[in-house]
Amino acid sequence: MARHRLSKKHRTIAMATGGVLLLAGGALTAQAASSGSGSGATAPSPARAVSLSKPATYTGRAFDTCTAPTLAQMKAWKTASPYGGAAVYIGGKNRGCAQPQLTRDWVKSVSAVGWKLIPLYVGAQPPCKSGSNPEKMTAATAASLGATDGADAGAKASALGMRPGSPVYLDMEGFDTANTSCKDTVLTYTRAWNKALHAKGYRTGYYGFASSSAAAVAAVSPGTDMPDALWYAAYDDTESTTANYPFGTKWSGHRRGHQYAINKKETYGGVTLTVDRNAWDAPVAVVAK
């Protein structure tokens, strides 16, 4: 299939029907502290508070595909498919596909027919990652690149009519977490990206592999400028954000997405798309009316 991200061809595999829209409280911490999954466990105090508008949280099935489908295709799938959420690649120098459909009007129109959108930003990639990514971070540039890219992610979301309080998920592809220098560089970039995006009034999410990039962030979370929500890739064909979840009670409370299968050709309403499959229980875009 077409590449979702420029680095997707270098990946190493690490290892319901339409949902409901929930409204949560109006303030979120810069790093929302972990809590028990339905256990009532007491969450540790956050390092820093950022006041954000109410998040919208979708629970159900979601798909991602390289290029945003046309409005007609999205309407057909909304009627006939089991999906209610769709990820869209809103920016980043490492975004792998053109997005001729992805406009403010498209976002408004697909939202009006009931889609819950998941904004994804393909920022700088790890210095130890193989491949010729247009933007790679280094130890010397990680903080400045993260700040620049985080601000850009907020601007891209705003331009598409995704209001403050929406999340943007940073796409971090897999890398060797045993390489301490590389891991520290990724964490520096991620913290700077999160801080800059929070400053724009947006929530921060993080996409990564359960065995590598997500694990690196989970190991130091909760903490200052860590992601508010986690979208982890673990290809176990299990449509769940709780079964086989690898990070204990972290990111509970409607803050998890699970990419459980990739490159699946599916046809609904006469429209065939090749998609990655996700179980979703996490924030989605709040779209201007």
C-alpha cells in the first residue's frame, strides 16, 4: 500500500462497531497522571497544570490510511462500515503522502456526518533510525526542532478548524531503545514538542511502537511534558485498549488508542480502502462548526 509515513517501509513488527462521544472535564494537566483502570486508584500529582477546553473522547473502532479519502468515500464508509473514527495526517516534514482532500471544509463536512477525527503529525524522527527521512533530530537540535514542530502542529490543526482542546498525536517510529543517546534525544524532542503544543492550547498525544518508541515514553511517564494520551502499535489482532496492554495503569481514563493490524483491504458501501485498524478510547478533534 502507499506509505502512511516515509519510514513505514522500514518498520519492524514489534511483537466494535461505531462508538460514543464523551465529554470530560474542562482542565487537563500537562502530563495527565496515570490512574487505575477502573480500579479507583489514586493518581500522582502532575508536575504542571495547563488549562484546556473540554476534550471530546471517542470510544470505538478507528482506521488510518495514508491519504485522507474523499468526502464521498467517507460518507459511504460512515453508513456501511463498523468504523466511527479516522486518523488524518495533518502535517510534519516526514508526512509520507499528499493530502489533496484534507482541507478545513473537508474536516467540517466529514465531522458533520459523524466522523471523529484523530490528528496525526509526523515530526522529526530518531537519529538512530534507518532511512532517509527529510527531518531527523540530533542531540544538538532535538529541543529546538521539537519546539518548532510542536508550534507548527498547533498551527496546522487550527488551520483545519480543529479547535484548541483537540489532541494532536506525534508519530514516532520505532528505534533501538538500547541506544541511550538516541532515546534521550527522542525524549528531549518529545518534551519540547509537547510543551509547544500545550502552549497553543492543544492536548498532546503520542503514537509509537509498544516495544520501542512507546516504551521509551512510558518508562518516564507520568512526568513533565509527557503525552496526555498514548496511541500504541502492537500487532496482536486484538481489538482492545485494555487486553494485553503493556504499560500497566498508565494512560487509563479514555487516553489510549491501539493499532492492532495494518495494511488491511476493506470494502464498505462499494468503496475499497487499505487501512490500519485501531481500537480507540482517547481524545479526538473538536471541530469548529
